Amino acid sequence: MKRIIRVVAHWGLLLHIYISMAGFVLTLLFAVTGLTLNHQDFGNGPKIDMTTIDLPAAMVAHPDPTELSSHLRTELKISAPLTDYHVDDQQLQITFAAPGHRTVVTVNRAENKGDVETETRGLLGKLDDLHKGFDSGPAWYWIIDISAILLTFSALTGIVTLLSLKARRTSGFVFGGLGLATLIVIYLLWVPQ
């Protein structure tokens, strides 16, 4: 039985070290962007530019999302993907977005004119959007999921390692319990319900 415990402790420690190192850079990214999300006053605010664009009457009368987005991309020099498209009798609204910037084109169908609002939020805005997974595409969603899995395994293997350290086991779990109790108290007393 002691041999099994030693083997589990050994592999728990090895997995903990290497999984933790694999997730370290991602953990650092999410830690820093967690701070910037919580403190929106860091850095500059968004920069918003407003312009207008004239559109061909036929394109506005019979809008095709592919044709219209291609035309707008070319005219406005947009590289971000089309993320939203709405049509009604009075207007068209087309949104192109990527982390850190968005362009919304609202077309008045009666006038064949579009109001173009371009918002850029710099490097911190880009990192914040990546943290939240906004407009970042399916590959980045996988990165977020993989980060969560790595952190979960790192925590679990850390617990296995702590279990194997007789001299530190009690104090480790006491501090872990105090950390959990502190979070619960803060939530119950100071977070609006």
C-alpha cells in the first residue's frame, strides 16, 4: 500500500509541475487581463471615429450579406469578420468585430447612406476581449477551455501533492479552508444579492 501511495504522490508531483508550467503563461495572461477588466480606468478609453459612406441603391434595395460585407470591407478597409447583420424596412446594420475593435455600419435604406462607427480600444482592449472570448473566434474559445482544464488539473495535482506531504498537509488544508471561507464571507457580506 505504501508503494502505491508513493507512486501516486510521485506522479501527482510530476504532473503538477509540468501541467502548471504549461499553463503558466496563460495564467499570467488571464491574471493581468482580470485586473484590467476590473479596473477599466487603466489606459485610455475607447477611440471612436464616425464617418459616412454612400452605397449603391441596388445593393441597399436587395441586400445580400456576402455582397454587402465584401463591398464594405473593400471600401472601409476592414479586415475583421462580419459578426452581426440585421435588416428591416428602414435600415441595415452590419457589424465587423475582432478583439479590441468594432466597426458598425448603420445604413438608412431611404437615403442609401451608411453611418460608420469605428471603435478601437488599443492593446488593453484587445487583451480584455481575449480574456472574455469576445469576437475572438473558435480557436481562442479552445484556448480558454484548455486554460481552464490546465488550471483544474494543476489544482487537483497540487492537492494530491499536498496529501503526500505529511509535515505540511494540515497547514496546507487549513490555509486552503481559510481562503475558501474568506471568499464565502466576502460574497455574503459585500456582493449585492
